[in-house]
Amino acid sequence: QLQLVESGGGLVQSGGSLRLSCAASGSSLDRYAVAWFRQAPGKEREGVSCATTRSDVTNYADSVKGRFTISTDNAKNTVYLQMSDLKPEDTAVYYCNVLRGWTTYWGQGTQVTVSS
């Protein structure tokens, strides 16, 4: 059973940076689609970025393009989200997501708060 644990969230000032980590256990992330989603208070969960672990193909929501970077470390079985030039509207709980076959796995989420 694949398990995902996010970390790296916190409180940061506008313009600052954070790196989120999503450590997987129970199974390798190799060859699967990985993604980061976020959910702000009162809003629906939205996709932020996605990638496949065996290719350089990545996608980003327009709102984070040029500021966020998704990456994977297969040796550490970890997915990262480097976030730069953070804005108050980036405040949300960030969730790691892995799609393996017909099954979707979610982490518990990590809170990111950006103060103005």
C-alpha cells in the first residue's frame, strides 16, 4: 500500500520561498504520475503541477507557472514542489497525489500560509 507524507509547509512572507516534500513508502514512485494539488479555505481543490517520474514532462497551473517547479528523486522516492515568489493567494493546504493505474493516492496535506 502506497503511503504519502508531505512536509515543508509553513508561514512565509510574500515574495518568499518554500520547498514542499512528499515522501512515498510502501511502493516505488517510478513510472507513475505525480502531482501537487492545493485547497484554500472555502474553495475547491485545484491542481498545481504534475509530472511523470520517468520523463521530463511537467505541467503547471497558469497561476503558478514560472514560480513553482515540480521534481522527483527516484532514489529517495520523493516528490518536491519548489515554490518561489509566493503570494498571499498561494495560501492553502497542499496535497501530494500519485496516480497508479486506476488508483489515486493522497497525502495528508501540509499548510502553506503566505503573509502580505
